[in-house]
Amino acid sequence: MKHRQLSTTPEVSKRMANVRLKGGKAESLLAKELWHQGVRYRKNYKKLPGSPDIAVTKYKLAIFVDGEFWHGHDWDNRKQKLKRNRDYWIEKIEENMRRDERNNQSLIKLGWVPIHFWEKDILKNLNYCTSVILDYIAQKKEE
């Protein structure tokens, strides 16, 4: 994707500069809960496609904590609401979504299972998200 100059205000520029690429609140909550449950993992595992936020290497489980804006949650509705730099953001988010899918396919070919959670789902229902992971691990232990 070719980056172009965006028209922006100093306030927007400052806000975007503060967006974190890793270690956000939802990711930290999920990681701490998994650790508390006895799950050992690697964070931001760069040896795998997409650098999963949490990689449970023992069970080949790649966990991604996806931000709703950056990864296209409810994309058909959300993209209609974009006002500033609309073409840029549509191109950017849709490329992120395509990259996510390519990374998923690459992980599957390597024998890994990718699991994606939306940040808001972790923040609203951490126990459910954790149970999805623990259920998968329990199933793998039985195999």
C-alpha cells in the first residue's frame, strides 16, 4: 500500500501518535488472566506470520487482539461513517483485513490455529474469551 500525505489537524495527529501497536489494555487483561490460569505463552511472537499478540507454543495457538477500527469490525457500516481522509482509511483498513486473512492462512499451513478477539469483547467479557482459549487447550490435551 502506498502511503500518501493526510490532511489532519494537530489534535488528530497527536491522538494517532498515541495509538499503541502492542500491549493495549485488552491484550494485557487477557494475557494476565491466561497466566493466572496457568497458560504459558509468548507475547508478540515474531517467529510467526502476523506476530500474534499471544502465542501458546505448546498447543500451536496464535491469539490476536484486534482493534475494531484497525481490523474492520462491522466494516460495511463503519466505512459509511468515515468522513476525513475517507479513501485513505478505506484502502488502509481493507488492506489490514486482507493481511489478517493471509496471516491466518499461513498460520494454518504451519499447523497453528489462529483465534481473533475484538478488543471490546475482551473488555466486556474477559471470562468468555479466556474460556474459549482454555477449552481449546483442554481439547488438545485430550488428543
